Amino acid sequence: MFGYAGRILRVNLSTGKTLIEPLKEDLAKKYIGGIGLGIRLLIDNSKPGIDPLSPENPLILTTGPFSGTIAPTGGNGHAFVSKSPLTNGVGEAKSHGFFGAELKRAGYDAVIFEGRSEKPVYVWIDDDSVQIMDAKHLWGKSPQETEDIIREDLGDYYIRVAAIGLAGEKLSRIACIINDKTRAAGRCGLGAVMGSKNLKAIAVRGTKDVQVAKPEEFLEFVKVLHERMKGPATVKYRTLGTPQNVLVHNSLGCLPTRNFTNAVFEGAEKVSGEYLNMRFVTKIIGCSSCAMRCEHIAVVPEGPYKGTMARVEYEPLWAFGPHCGVDRMDAIIKAIDLCNYYGMDSISAGNIVGFAMDCYEHGILTKDDTGGLELNFGNAEAMVKLTEMIGRREGLGNILAEGVKRAAEIIGKGAEKYANHIKGLEMTGYDIRGLKTAAVGYAVSFRGADHNRHGAYALDIAGKVDRFKFEKGRSKLVIEIEDLYMIIDSLIVCKFSRGVYYKGFEDLAKYYTLVTGFEMTAEEMRRTGERLSNLARLYNIREGFTRKDDHLPVKVMTTPIPDETVSKGCYITQEELDFMLDDYYASRGWTRDGIPTLEKIKELGLDDLSHIVEGKV
């Protein structure tokens, strides 16, 4: 096959055995790669109801058909898929950098890690040679330290490494998997799955070529994409980066502030993309095969955190900044750096710190609980300290490392109403009380609270719809983006590049055909996206999810926006949410309970999974 390596590697950590299986052509065509292929492999290689942190839960690492090629943003990605320790549903996280390209060049479309090692190990993949190596000397090290030590041990600087930190080792449910030192497969707690297997790291060296079906036409299309990536579609990412969102969201009254108490932050200027770039950003770097450099590296020039360096994106900046009421950029950069060091999802970590501050402000947590920390909103030093406690699972941090949903249940005393999550995954930086198209996307997202599964916030923020009300039929707009995003994440092209595919599914279908040689029309690509969206839904239904799991955070549904802003008074009632869900399910061709019908399953070629819905439709 062109584009694909044609091989799946199985690594059984319990027995120490490895096995290479062929990737069948029909499986590749039907599920593309990335998260699409990963979810299908998860269904086929796990039983319903397993504990996400048990040896029975596989950790699946996938590449896309473009990985390892010069496809801009598509040549460098990889994805992890597993049952999420936070949600008990589909857990998936993508990352870019250099690791995915190296794995593909080693000759693998996917790696399935099964079982659990008796002792800490790392897996060393050197083309066709696969070894399970002792990692005792790496246990307790940061992902960055782990990468350096592995390269030194193996004597090859060009080895690429994906590793967990202390958070993953200690089974923190917000642990992530870091590759290339600054890139993270961040969400859903998959670092904890890796830690539960005593798998410290995956090291890869690949020297094989990745062949494309139509090289000359492919190169011409790559040139076109390079030119588009120099244009207006990506200017935000190339200049201020995603932190540009801060002032935009603030002006629209959709910047979640102080744990969704407010939607406007009075200190927004001090944590804006403009302020960050002027005073802290030292360089902007890009991933392998990328034409648009977006990784803004910031360094603290003075003060108590002098010398701290971290890549800064909007979401973690928001989570530790406005969400915690903190307007000190140096402290925000320090907190992000700690997340990288301990291997934690910085969005979830910042969300949880803001939750703890809200509980402290309402007397649910006291100094006795916090170890003496004054967890008032705006206390930058306390925010940094609590982030470290979560990373090390010390004191209150041990409870908070369970994720905001479980932490609230453990703390009790009404803490649940301050826990902003969907399905157990912590909220991201969009105040959906005044973004009602986005709200339905958040509610139905198969991995929980997430803007990257639907992108519907763009419709609201750009003014393409009336964001203060939800109208019948609007779900179709959300569904179209959802299915497009499923293709983007299965090809594993970067979402920052989504604007350069001017014709959407048509451009992506052409791209796929040029690489793989499999003829694909725009309609076939759209239908594949729909298939993958339904596939994820079927996995969650298999794991016991129902309509009630398509919920919104309590605050979003009970606390109107209080600020003197355009969105003042906005919130979402239960009646509105029910209307949204009814409209979405109907537009999807699902039952009123949110279950794909047998007709829909057959139409999408998922007949072999129809048993999942038997007796429910």
C-alpha cells in the first residue's frame, strides 16, 4: 500500500512478546488511520466494562496515511487511543512534532500495547527490531530527562521519544504523554493508562521510506498548501498564536473567568497574546514538515520564576490565567512548565486549580485541607504550588489528581456544582453560556468537554449564527464540522491548518488519493467522517453511556453571566439542552435516546457492531 506501512505491531508487556500483523486494505480505507483506526482497534481489542487502568485496557498508538511524508502538518502526527480513566469512554489524544513521522518510517501504522509489565520498562523500536528495555533508572524522571537519558543510553541523538512523567507513574487521571519535550498527547488521561502498564516511554528510530502513489501530483499539491499556509488562513498561528483568543473572547463576553463565575476578565490585557509576544516569547518553531510554525516558546526574564521556559497556547494560558483569576504571565508560564515536567494535561490541571479556588472561596475547602495555602482567586503563588502538589500527588493534590469530577465527589459538601466537566473531562476555555451552537457540540462530544471535537465555537464567535439562541436544524452545521474533524484527526493533519483546505472534504479527499492511490470522492470522505463519528458513539454506548451523559456543567446551566457585557444574563436551561439534543440526534439519524439506529449502522457499513445497540433501539 502507498502511504500506509501496512503493518500493526503488538507489544504484550505481560509476556514480553511482540508480533507484527498486516494492516488490511479494507480496514485502512474504512477507518483511514489516526483516531479512526485507533477507535476501531480499541473496540476489537477490548471487552466491555474493563477498568481503564487494568492490564486488559490496550493503549493504542497510531499514525496517519500522511505520517512520514512531506505533507505539511500531516507528515508529523500521531495519536493515542484507549479507554479514558477520566470518562470511561473513548479516550483519544493527538500530538505533532517529530515522533509520529519516525514511527511511520520505522514501518508501523499502529502499535497495540497490551497487558502490564511487572517492572518499569520502555519499548525501543528500531525499524524491525523491537525490544523491551529496563526503565528502572528512568522511573521518577521527567519526560524531558527521560528523552535525554534514552538517547544517551542508546547512543543516537535522532531517536524520538514519547514518555510519561511522575503524574503518569502515579496514575494521575489527568496524566498526558509528552513527545519531543514540548508536545503533548494531552487530554483524557492516557498517561495514566501508560503508567498502569509500567511503560515509561516509547523510543523510536525509523529509516524506511514512505512511498506515495502519485508523487508528482502530490508534490504540486504540497506546494499549493505551502503557499496557502503563508496566507490569511494561518496568520493567527504564525504571529500571536492561539493566545490571540484572550482579548477576542474577553470582548465577546465568552472568556470563562474564576471557574466560570464570570465571562469577562479585568486582567485580560496582562495575559493577552499581545502582551505575551511583546515581553516573553523568544522564538517560534515548527514541527517536522510544517509550513507555518506555531509553537511560541516563552521565557520568564525576571522575578521568582526567572529562566522558566515553556510553549504557551491559549488553553493552558486561559486555564491558569483568567480561569484562576491570575493576571501574572510569569506564574502562568511556570505552571505550564510544571505540567510539562510532571506530564500533566495543562488544561485539566488549570481547570482543577480553579475549581479548588472556587471551593476555597465558598468555604468547602479550608486551610486545613490545603496545607496552609490561601487558595483565593488571583493568588498566583498558590496556583503554582497547588499545580506542583497535583503533579506529585501530595496533600490535597492527591485528591485533585483524580480529575475534577472524582475530586468533587470525594470532597463532597456540594463541591460537585463547582466542578466544570462533561463526562468527567474538564472544560476548556470557551464560556458556552453565550455560545449556544458550541454548547451542543460540547454536550455530545464523545470524549467529553472539548472544543476540538466539533469546532462549533467558530460559528458563534464569527457571528455566522445568533449565538444567544439555538434554532431547529442548527445541529446540521455542528455535525458537518464534527465529521470533518474526524477526518482531520484520522489523517492526523493539524487543526491549525484546517483553513487551508478551501474545499473541505474535497481537498482532503484529493490529498488522500494522491498519497494512497485509493480513489476517494468528497462525498465518500464525508461519509467516512460520519462513519467514524458513529463508531465513537457506539464504543461509548457499549461502555454504558446514555442520553444523560450528554450533559453540560452545572454552572453553565444555573449561573447566568453577571458581567456588564453583550452576553450578560446568558445561561442554558434544561429545556434548551433537551431541545438541542433532540435536534442533534434527529439530524444524526439516531433515536431520541441518542442511539444510532440499525438502519444508520448498516448504511455506514458498521453491521458487525449492530449487537451493541440490540435491545436499545
